Amino acid sequence: MQTQTSTYSNFNIKSIRNDFPILSREVNGKPLIYFDNAATSQTPQVVIDAIVDYYQHYNANIHRGVHTLSQEATEAYEASRRKIQHHFNAKHPHEIIFTSGTTHGINMIASSFTSLINKGEVILVSAVEHHSNIVPWQMLCERTGAILEVIPMNTDGELILSEFEELLKKQPKLVAVTHISNALGSIIPIKYIIAKSHEVGAAVLIDGAQACPHLKPDVQDLDADFYVCGAHKICGPTGIGMLYGKEEWLNKLPPYQGGGEMIAEVTFEKTTYAGLPHKFEAGTPNISGGIAFGMALDYMNSIGFENIAKYEQELLVYATKKLLSIDGLKIYGTAKNKTSVISFNVGDIHPYDIGTILDKLGIAVRTGHHCTQPIMDFYNIPGTVRASFSFYNTKEEIDVFVEALKRAVAMLS
Amino acid sequence: MTIESIQNEIIDEFSMFDDWMQRYEYMIELGKSLPLIQEKYKTDDNIIKGCQSKVWVHAEMNDDKLVFTADSDAIITKGIIAILIRAFSNHHPSEIIDANTNFIDEIGLKEHLSPTRANGLVSMIKQLKLYAIAYQTQIN
């Protein structure tokens, strides 16, 4: 990539790319083009440095140590919690619970709701959910006898809101929907869904895994009861994420796991639990991950989410137009509001074949069902090729990708 | 021909190509000559697990030889299974059980041997050998 340019002038793409050491490596003898950002984002040097710095200078267990290292580590970890609080505009730092990632956060709530859901009561999910936001609720239904209902989608990959309103008549106890579809990129009107769900007394959990790389959710403005995401899609490390929960909800829910950190007092007769957030954070956490998560948010905010969104939209429009010039290419997910994710197939070529050839040409895309088998069943396809762009990608990379795709199609037709 | 001599023949054919693209094109070509599985055998039971694309394999004895037929919905995968079947099919189960699979490495498909690869080459080899073991047990 010699001539990295952007038409969006506030954006110094060359300097941004230099922040990511991995972007200068080669794959199969070609410069890496990384278009699998919806699966995981790459890590800037400042985040890598934060992890190294922790292990080099103040690695210690947090919260109960009287010694200096433990206090420094505790301070950095808790400072990160406050950064996350401010980023998502939560009212209190203790409304932010560290998790291992989005899936963990959803499972935590699904598990804690076991005692709050009764047989025959309804849990509502949507047709565009990732398996992570389906299976934990199915398991909850199995435990309690509750019923899972699904908000349907249209062929553009948008939820059918009139059907959603019909389903609300069943008085769901809990509504769990994604903010943005991982397979299709559709932005779901969650503010509306939350408000409507609250009218019937349902709690709402938002899966923010795909939204957080592209926008800055304000949990108070959205009025979400729970909002979950993972750090690794927002330039942070894997194995760390956060669950936001409204204070009154988190106080109401029983703890999810028992162990150290989460107790106030333990005797063999009875244990009393610690207050928030520790009640939900049993055991030694991923301390370096938590600290690096805060650094990743600092990094993203230094670029600015408005800039990121604007630039990524440019990439989306550019790539969509170029891809549609390929004969037989069909895009799945054509919602009016979508993020920089393009799921597609070319004729009847299997997505796996295309992914294999693109990899040979140094291009990383995802192929398969993207953990959304119900969406693939809806379109009656085995899977798609998914190219997902981040703010460090360029139009030049898209050009190379489109040429490579043409080459693959020629080989595979 | 023994399995080993067929494998050597395949290695010779692939050695004519000097880049990956030609090798892949040839592999796709070989996929077209795959002895296709009958539609009635394309059942879920005959799908090899561990592949991102679907691969069906059927095995039956013809005299004392085990004969494989297969199909896949992805053409690279179809090429891979075609190469395996060309090497293994029409041999006594005991020969198939004993056969080694180093030739995959030598024809430049080493990357596909990684168990983390979504194409399931390792699963395919395992499945062909399992069929051989099953029929060998019947013979014994």
C-alpha cells in the first residue's frame, strides 16, 4: 500500500495505520489486507504497551493487597472501569462489570435471571441475533419453562417493527436484541425497542459487540437495562469485556459465580455478598486486559467516533459500489442504516472457496454462517463471504480486494 | 497400482506447476473427475464433520476392494477429496489403513493439513480410514 489516501480530510490514515504494527506484515507473500474486523479488530501499539507495562512494572493481584504493587494495579484497574463508565455514560462506575467478553455478559444475565423468570413467561430475541444472544436464552428457557419468541426480519435485514409490537402483547419479561447485526451490518433501532419494551415492563439487554467499534453508545440516553460488549472488537485485547447494568437491576439479580472477591463475609453456615461491582466479579480478573481495555477506549476516542463513523461509511459506500460491478454478486444485508460490513456471495460459488483464494492473496475475510445460522436459513444459503472494514482500512485496500475477488471468481467459475 | 505409486504419480503431476494458483487450478480440475456419490447417499449421516463446506463420502466393497464415492458443495474441497479418493479408492481395506498421507505435504497442500483449517482435510482422511477399518473388521 504505497498511496494511502482518504477523501475525508480530518483523517490521517497513514499515521493511524502506523499505530498498528500488524498492518505492515505480509501473508502468503502479499501485504496483509485485514477485512475481518467484525470478528476481531487489530491492536494498536499503545494497547500492546499497556499490557507489557503492567507485567513489567506492577503485576499484582488487586483489591486486597496492602503493598504498593497491588495498590498500583488496583488503581489502574479501577481507573479503567471509570473510563468505561464515562465512555458509555453510565451513572456509576459500579454499574460496569468486567466480563471475559460479550458472550460472558449475556450468559451472566441469562443465568442470574433464572430465579426471576417463570414457566410460560416470554423472552424476546430477534431474527438477526448472533448465536451468543440466542443460546443462553434457550438454556434459560430450558431451565425455567419460559418461551422464546423471535422478532422477524425482512429481506433487507431489518427487523419488522410492527411484528415486534404484536409480540409485546405477550408481555415479555426480557427483550434481548443486538445493536448491530454481525452478519448483515444492519443498525437496529434499539432506542425505540427499549422504550416500547419498557412500556410493557420488560427488561432489555442490548448486545453491543458489533456497535461499539463504530459508535459511542450512551446507555442513559438509550435507557438500556443491560448493555454488553467485548474489548477485542474495539482495539482492545481478547478475554475482556464489560457488562453495563442499571444499579437497581444489578442489586436485584443474584450473583452469577461464587468465589473470592465477591464476598463480604464467609462462614460455613452462611456467606454474605459484596456490593457492586464485586458481587459479579468472583475470582482474580483479567487485570492487564481490564487496564488495556481502558487504553483502547482512550485510543479510539483520540481518533473520535464521529470521524471513525464518517470514514467507515465512506469505505462502505465505496466498496459496495465496486463490489456490485462484479457480475452475479449479491449483497445480503441492505438495510438503510448499516455499518461497514458487507456480506455477499458470487453466483453459486461457495463462500469457502472464495475465502481460500483470497487468503492466498493476503486478504483476510470471514466465510461461513458467522454464528447466525437462522439468518442463513432465512436466505436459504450455506453462508456468505463477509468483508468488514475498520477505520484503519483504505480505499486502496478495497481496490486490491475487488481485483483479487475477480481473480478468485474467474478461477472458481 | 499400489496406493504409494498412485501418490507418487500425483506428486509428479503437481510438480509441473511452480505457483500455488496453477496447483489450485489443477486441483479444481481434478475435482471434476471425482467419482460422484449417488444422490441417495447424500444424507446427513454421510457428511464429514469439521468442514465449513459440505462433504459427503460413501464407501462400499467391490470384491475385496473398498470403493469410495463423494461430493462437496465447494469446489476446492471437491478437489481435495478427489485427490484422496484417487489415492485410496479401489484398494484392500488393509492397504488403506496402512497408507501414509505425506504426499499431501509434497503436492503443496501442507497448509490444509492443519487441523484448524476449516476444510477438514484431516477429518476426510480420518473418515476414509475409519471406513477401511470398519470393512476390515467385517472381513476378519
